[in-house]
Amino acid sequence: MKMLVSTLFIYPIKSLSGISVTAAQIDGRGLRYDRRFMLFTPDGQAMTQHKHPQMALVEVSINEQGERGNWLNVWHRHRPDAALTIPLDGPTTCEGPRIPVTIWEDRDVLAVPVSQEADQWFSSVLNEPCQLVFMPPTTHRLVDPAYAQHEECIGFTDGYPYLVIGQASLDDLNQRLAHPIEMRRFRPNIVVKGSEPYAENDWTELRIGDQVFYPGAPCGRCMLINIDPITGQHNHEPLKTLATYRHQHGMVVFGQYVLAKPPIKGNLGSVAGDSLGEDGIIQVGQSVTTVV
């Protein structure tokens, strides 16, 4: 069976709802607009659904207005009329003061505050004090050198620029569950149709159009996948079932992190990853080839 890209997702604000797109631009940090914003607590820690499951109820959408710029619309699923709008490309100036934030093991990652309005909006909606920041081009957060071959940078992702999952992997899991779940539970960037279940963990090369990807680490899973993205409520599944047959390398594995081989079209030679050109676009429906 021919392999195709079946779905593409971006997550503009870390740990909030994602957006399904028909095409996405590759840049030096991942898919364009993916996890360029992040919320953090007063003690400087990244906010995620691990400890703040109510974040699952905050939706985002992109509003492209041509010369008027691109905007990110944000709203709570239960209060859609009280929406927030922020510039998709970050604050109008990234020359302001930097704030050091912590993302897992990465400390003192420098970010730019978005606005007091955004901080007040999120603090009210999530019912706890927090601040929204944007990663400027000058911040170089490096991928684990044990896997990175070209000193790649990332945004506010957990550790790698792209997460790939085969649709067959979810189909196989759903056959083992009493209640099937959707792919968005696992927050991938690229979903591939036509592969064998869990084949993505064996690929040594992945090609979509002219873009070639190489493997990083397998994606170890935690309790976050037990949060229902519709209700924000915890359950025991699917992590309980996955642990019975996908326990590898001391963790429960579902999905594969990958990195883009240079030169990345549209971003030739840019480590910062914010200089984009006409090419470097991957699309739903594109053919996928792999090497094992």
C-alpha cells in the first residue's frame, strides 16, 4: 500500500489544542508556527497538561489577513465569546527584555513576554497566574546532541522538532481498547497512512517530497495521553494498555521523533530557523518513502 501524509498538526501554544492543516512549512525549528508560544508559572516553569489539564479546553485558530498580518485567535471551549487575539509572529518587537524560563531539563531558555493583556486573559481562563511568552529568533535551544547531527534548534517542544505517528499504529491500539481514541490524543505533527503498525520506530530515513527526515528518539509516553482532549478529564487509558506491549528502552513508546536533514528548503543555512522561502512545504496527500 502506498504511504501518504494523511494529517498535519501544529500547536502554536505549547500544550493547548492543536490545529489540523493541509500544508505546513518546514523551518529550522520544526513546522512553522509550531510551539513558538508557551505559558509559564510565576516560578518560571513551563505549563503543560501534565499538571494543568484544563489547558486541553483552550482552542486556537489562525487568522491570515494578508497585509494586516497573521493572527492567533484563542478561546476557552466553554466561553467562546471571550476570545483573545495575538500576533501569530510574536510581539511587534522582539527587542524587549528576555525572561528565562524552564522546559523540563532546559533551564534559562530566553523568551519574550507577549503582553499584559494576554497574561491577564490566560490567568483568568485557567484560574491560576501565568504568563505568555514567545521564542525570538535569537534564542537557540538545541536538540539533544546524542541524536542531532547538525546542531538543530527547536522551539518550545519537549525536545525534538517533529513527531511522526503511523495511522496503523493508532488503529492497532484502538483494537485493544474498549473505547477507541483519536490521533490528537498523541499530539503528532505528521501522520502517515499506509505503513505497518509501529513501523515508524524502525525507519532510518523518511522522505516527504524533497524533504528528508532522520530519526531522533522514540517518543516516550506519560500520563498526558490519558487526558481526554474534549473534556480535560483523566482516565487510565490508553497508557495502561500501551504499557502491556509497547514498553521499550525503559519507557512506553508510541510515535517517533524525527529531525530534518539540511539543506532545509526555504531555510538554507539558518540555524535560528526563522528565515523562510518559497519551498520547504509538506502537504497532506504527499507520498512518503522510507528506509529501514
